[in-house]
Amino acid sequence: MSEHNQYHLLEQILEKTHKLVFSFDVDAGAFTYINSAFELVWNHTKEQLLANPGLLLDTIHPEDKDFLLNEIQDLLNGEPKEELEFRIMVSGNEEKSLLLSPLVLKDERGHVVVTGLAEDITSKKDNIANLQRFAAKKNSILEILSHDLAGPLASIQSISGSLAESLENRTLAEEDKNLINLIYKTSARSIQMIREFVKQEFLESSNADMFKVRLNLVEKLKEVVDQYKEGESHINKHFTFTASSPQIYVSIDQNKLMQVVNNLISNSIKFSKDYAHIDLSLTEQEDTVLITVKDDGIGIPEQYHDELFDKFTRARRNGLKGEPSVGLGMSLAKTIVEWHQGKIWFESQENKGTTFYIELPKD
């Protein structure tokens, strides 16, 4: 097959794919090739886009434009970029998400050329967002239910145990003794089932593969806190959320990071008295974002500070209402944060509360 025929065959293949294939001559400021998939995404003809590349630049989402231009400049300066995720606004203010895999080359004239593939991932992101939204809601509801259900059952267990002890030396029908014993064992078994279920749900979620997406972390953290606020009356705690800006974008595995946040909030619930305050905040810094989870609970004893994040730490304690240590565990929470190239630490003083900090790199 001649070189011309090979080129023609390759072009036919590229015209059939739904992925965006392009070649842009940086020195000339013009596309040398785009395939037909561009027409489906931007609702412009290939001829229009080739004649006016600025049409594409004008559609980049205002919140993503500086990010994308900086990333492209880094690419041209020799810093490899495997994938760049950004949004565009097309006809009728429809928002679409694209995933770009770029490569810098030089052509036979010595011109710098950016080439590569891009994919419209809007539907995929919408599906993942829905799944993760329900996962985050499930996690917070599980935590509330575990406290709301296990708490009263623990009281029943305690009362039935005390009743059995106080009646131990009294004449009591065997049937009544068996009934009290049944109440005690049933409540204990139910508590264990609830807590094992919650623990298993958290562990299964945390063991799934990492899948990072760029998103507005303010929105996601607010969703988590809103779920807890709905259950305030059940668990007798007050929740607040503050952010330094309405939009703070980072690339994270939403499900995993929200698991960590849920775990920290759960610990605050367990180690705070009734009507305590639990405050979640998000602050944008120069190169990082900082998440804090602060409570006014009983604090962490100083002898446990150095080993809290160890895998087999002695710092695991039952909650104030007898709740055993469940969920991710601080060792796994630290691992997940480090998967995000972040760090986690805390400050705590007995009887004055605890504040956990999670610092993550910005895009």
C-alpha cells in the first residue's frame, strides 16, 4: 500500500471515531487537522473551526480558562501532561466536560505542534457524580443511623443488664429471667450487626480503585454537612460549614476523600457530648486547599498523639456512648490523603476539643 493510500485510510479511521483528534501549529496559530468529532461537540463545521480557532478558546468555561492556559504553557515549556480535564460552554449555555491528552512535537519545518486526543466525558462525569452523590449521602445516613439506632439499643442493653443484676437475689419466675436475658442479648446482637454493617460499607468503598476528577470541593463538602444537619435532632450535635470562596476546584477521588471527611465527622460525633459543635471549613491557599474538621469534644489524650495514624495504634477508643471504633481508621484515612499527594494532621487538647487538617494540592 502506498504512503498516500495509508494516509487516506488513517484519515478515514480518524473521521469515524467519536474522540476529538487534532493537530495545532503553535507557530502559525492554526489547526493543521481536526476530525469530524469536533462538529458534534461544538456545533460548528470543520471549515468554521479551521478558519477561526478562537471559536474554541471562547467556549472554555470562565472558571477553567486560566487553569487550562497555564497547563498548556507548562506543556510548551517541556512539562509533560498526561490528561487535562476542563469544561466548555456551547450553544444555549450547555456545559460539557472534556478530557484532553496532549503531546508536543516538531514538524519537518521545525514548527512546534500540539497534537493529541480529547474526549467528551460529560455523560460519564454526570453518571459518576450521581453515583458519588448517592454514595456520600449513604455514608452520612449510615453514620446517623448507626448513632440513632445503636444509641437507644445500647441504652436498652444497659438497662436490661442493670435490671438483671438488681433482681439477681430476688425470687423471679424463670420465664421473666429468660425474658430479661433475651432483651440483653438481642440488643447487644443488634448493636453489633449495625456497627459491622457500617464498618463493612466503609471498608468496601475505600478499597475501590482511585478515580480522580476535577470538581468544586465547596459544593461536595456542603452536601456532606447538609446530610448531617438533617440528622441534628437525632444525634444532638450542631453542624456548620464555611468556605473562603464559592468555588474551589481540585482533582480528587470524591468517594474516597468524602469517606475520610465522614470518618472525621463520625469521630467528632462519638467523642463530643450532646449539643456540641462540629465545624467543617474549606480554605483556599496559594498552592493548596485546607479542609478542617473541628469539634469541642473530649479531645485526644496526649499519649496517643504520636501514634494516632499508626496501623495498629492503641489510640482506638470507644465513643462516649460506647460506640466502638469503626469506619476507615486513621491509618487508612492518612493513606487516602497521601494518595491525593496531600497531608493530614491534628491539634488536640483533652476536654478542649480536636481539629483535624487535610491539605491538598490545587490544580
